[in-house]
Amino acid sequence: MAPQMIFVNLPVKDLGVSRSFYEKLGYTINPQFSDDSTACVVISDTIFLMLLTEEKFQEFTAPGKTLADARATTQALFSLSSESREKVDELADRALASGGAPAKEPLEMGFMYGRSFADPDGHHWEVIWMDPAAVEQG
């Protein structure tokens, strides 16, 4: 049986700016599922981020629904696991250097460490490391 995949769809104001931001984080774009209104960001073998212009995104929503402004409201938190504390810092620092903004203070719990950032459209991302020994005991 094939592993389950997830496709997170996000509306963006400027597809070029958003695409460039995620490429600077080290992710690739799948050209097969990208065009002038959509970019398919490959985060892993099973996680894909679909960046859609606001106009294109609106085509997929229910009639009459408006899009949330992620800079003004919290619509969702997107969390990614990381293999180490250092990798958490690498990704968060790269996001901030590439046009992202800090979202909140770092999380320090000993067995768990995390950092947050907002992408150019204000979507909130969390990068989390958990000590495998703590998870196994849990």
C-alpha cells in the first residue's frame, strides 16, 4: 500500500515571491504540477505545498467564501518535524533571511525545541525537534 500523502494548498498574493521564498528554504518545485498560477513545492516524498494565486485558490473554495488574510488572522499553523535542534535553527534562520518574519518566540522545553516563522503571505510555520528518547517513553 502506498504511503498517504498530504497536499497543503495556500493562497498567495505574488506567486513569484512565494515560489522564490520556498526555493531559498531548500525545497524544489515540481514542474509537472506548476504553471503561471500554481507552484507545487516538494517538502518531502509525501508532503507537498501547493501555492496558488488568490484567484486560482478562489476557484477551489465554496461559493461566497472569502479568503483569510494570514497577516491579520490565524487560519492554521503548519508544523514540520526536524531531525535536530541545529536543523530547526537552519530552516528558521534561512526563512528569516529569505523574506520571512518571526512569528513567535522559540519554544524550549528540553526534550522539545521549536522555532516559528511567517512566510511572505503571513502563513505561520513551526519547525519542531523532539528528543526521540522522550517520544519513545511517552
